[in-house]
Amino acid sequence: MEFEALTVPEHRIDYEAYGRDVCINEGGHFAPGGYVFDNQSKFIAHYTGLDDIPEEYRISHVHARDEKEETRSILKTIKQFKEAPPVPHRDKTGPSHE
């Protein structure tokens, strides 16, 4: 078997700069799940919530969310944090870079 050597160009692609330029030119946004931009397509809402997703398209049996309860829980957590913020842990050994 013969393998040909792969020629690597001397210049490398600066992916960070490329991504930044694309973002600027498209007016997009880097989000935690990827990159989002307006592709000028018409948005079509296929489903309005968990209740109207057909069973064959579900990958798990998720129960409907109780948004009021979630909001109360989040607000409660924020209030607890403001009243008693967590103390930083100092259990690391070795030099500190703070």
C-alpha cells in the first residue's frame, strides 16, 4: 500500500477572525448552542407546546412545565442568594493567583 504525503500550506486559517468577520457581515450572534443569524426565511411554527408534538416525534416523556412554579423557584433562589451570598471556597492547596 502506498500513502501520499499530505501537503500542509504554510499559512493557517484564523478561524476566530473568520468567524468574527462572518458575524459582522451577517449580523449574527454566537449563542451557547451555536451561531444564529437571520437567513430571511419565513418562520413557521410547527408546534405551540409540548401537548401538540406527535408521539412519534418525542424522544422523551417530558411533562408540561409549570412556568409559574419555576419562576417562583428562581425568584426564591435569587432572594436567598442576596440575603446570604455563598462564601468562596478556600480548600485548594498551593499558590493562589487571585
